[in-house]
Amino acid sequence: LRPGVTEADTAAAVQSVVAELTQQGIIPVVLGGGQDLTTALYLALQPFGKPVQLVTLDSRLDFGADPDQGTSRNFMNDIILHEPNYLFNYTNVGHQGYLTDPDTLELLDKMQFESIRLGEINRNPALMEPVLRDADLISIDTSVIQGSDHVAHAEAGPNGIDARTMCQLARYAGMSDQMKAIGIFEHNPDLDNRNLGAQLIGQVVWHVLDGIYAQKSDYPKCGLDEYARYVVDLSDVEQAVVFYKSSKSDRWWMEVPYPGQKTGAHIVGCAYEDYLEASAGKMPDRWWKTLQKLN
């Protein structure tokens, strides 16, 4: 797309195109521009009339700056405050503690949202797979990548997700049967030494597409009756947790009951580690957090 006369014109054009593509079942990959275009992608999903699960990958949490002036540093204000509000869940992946306001983390916690620290990702990137699997919309700020692998960002830093892990996460995103759109933002070609940053962005896109072609038509594209079902009885909290495992992909899901209802449950992606945790007698954090959202 050519940029509009104003930033609002550009955002409106992006929203229109993404809305049309997603309604046709096409997954758009949006490249370039500021991460505030995430708002346009979010609004493009409104016609579905369903709750949206948003995941951002960012070294910072974009809630700061002047709330009256929308920028890449505060676009999440617009998404959270937008009416009607379709945002069911928001997770940021890769924040760095020394770049993050503790008050913002506290605010996220009060809203039943979360941000996962860079250190947790580096310890075990595979644990991010369920987070990305449940996302309808994924927005990547290239500042989340360590500067030695992607210097083409005005705020590139020495720490961040390395190139290999970034491609691994991109493939997880593509394999999601729920993802409707993904954006990669804040790449600045004027700062790109030998175009290595552009090469990495191209490889990230390749891994997204490779993941899409590797999709297994898992939940929600198929019913849970096709999966192996495991029931773990947690006597300490008088609650049984139901897990499902796909034989096609070896991925796991679990049921979270709707409060006050005897039937029906919300299905949330999880990891094998969540099943092991429940089997050891401890309720997984992912289960508790989802229950709080449903309340």
C-alpha cells in the first residue's frame, strides 16, 4: 500500500484491506510502518463479532506517552479503551525488566493480561507455542530482537530474542489454526547494515508461511472428540481438569469451566508441562488466569 496523506489515512487503508482478506479466509502478513498499525489490524477483525486474543512481541510495553497522541509507544491504550471492546486476552512476549515500568506490569495484572519476560523465553522458547497458538492477531516490534541480529531499529539494544528463536516463534505463529493476521513493524532500512535486518525479516516471514503450510487442522478447525481425553482430579481444590491431546500434532488443550454453569467450557491451548503440573497435584497458572478472565 502507498502511504496516505495522513497516518490516519494509511491506517484506514490497512484496516480496509486486512478486513477484506480475513473475511475471505486469507491470512495477511503486514510488513513495515509503526507498530501503532496494530490498532488497524485489531479493528479489521471486528466484523467477525468474536472476542480477540492479541499477542505482541516487544521489548517494551506500549502504554506510555501522551494518551491524546497515538504513537507506537502507546497504541495499546487505543485497543484496550476501544468500544465496543472485543479484546478477550492480551499477552506481550519478550519484555525486558529494565525497560518496563512496574506500574504498567501491575496494570496488566489487574486487567488479567500478562507480559512474559525475555528470560523465560530464552530458557524454553517452546513454552511460547500455546500462547501463539491461541492468538487471533500477532504483532511483532522488531525491537524484541537483539541488536546484533537486527540493528535496523531506532531502539535496537544488546539484549533480545536471537534470530534463531525469532524464526522458531514465527513458525509457531504460522502453525496456529486460529491466527487471522500478523504484522512485523518498526524495521528501519536506513539503519540496516548490509541489509542483514531485512534478510532476517524475510526469514521470519518464511517461517510464518512454512508454519501455515504445516497446519494440522487442529482445534478450532476440528472437534475435540477427535482427541485423546485425560481427566486429572485435583482433590485439594475439588476440581477435575480435562486435557485433550491431538494425535496429529501432539499439542495439548485444557477445559476451563464457565463460572456458575454446569455445562460448557472455554478451551485454552496449553503445554504438556501443564498436564504434568496438574498430575503432580498443582493447578496450572494458565487455568487459573483463564478462569479469572471468564469471571
